[in-house]
Amino acid sequence: MKPSDPAYWMLSDGVTTTPTVYNKGCYICNDPEFAQMGLPLCYACIVCGAHVPADDIICDNNHIQPTDPWEEFEIRKEYGLKISDELRKSVEEKE
């Protein structure tokens, strides 16, 4: 990135993000500027722990990731995953 780029300031503001998963074929995982700019990085699937690209909602094993509490509740229930009291209350309040 060149200093004339409007987002260049993000490289030197001291804010960084830490990767939690890595996929050697992922352009986000392999570009350290994403972390240095403090941008969202790839994360682990809630179902299987596989790589989920930061710009997608499907993991490398094709599990769809939740985008709101209701979806998370339904996914956790479907796969028999632990449902926190906080998530359960959040969903119950919306019903």
C-alpha cells in the first residue's frame, strides 16, 4: 500500500487484530496488512472449528455461520452445541 492510499493511516495507528484460524489458500490469512489495519480476520466455525473467511459466512466444511442471535440459537440447537443462558434469554425476549 502506498502512503497516498486513503486507508494508509490504518497501517500506522497501532490497532491490530489477531488471527484465530489460518488457511494457507486464503488471501486474507496471507495478507498481514488486514491485521495491521485492524480489519476483521478469519475465524473458527461454531460447528466444527474450521476456517471461515472474514468476508464470508460459510466455513471450509460448508457450515453456515449465524448472522444474528436467532440463527445462532437454531444452529446450536440443530448440532447439539451448548447454548448459553445469555443467548437463550436473548432469543426468548424476541419471541
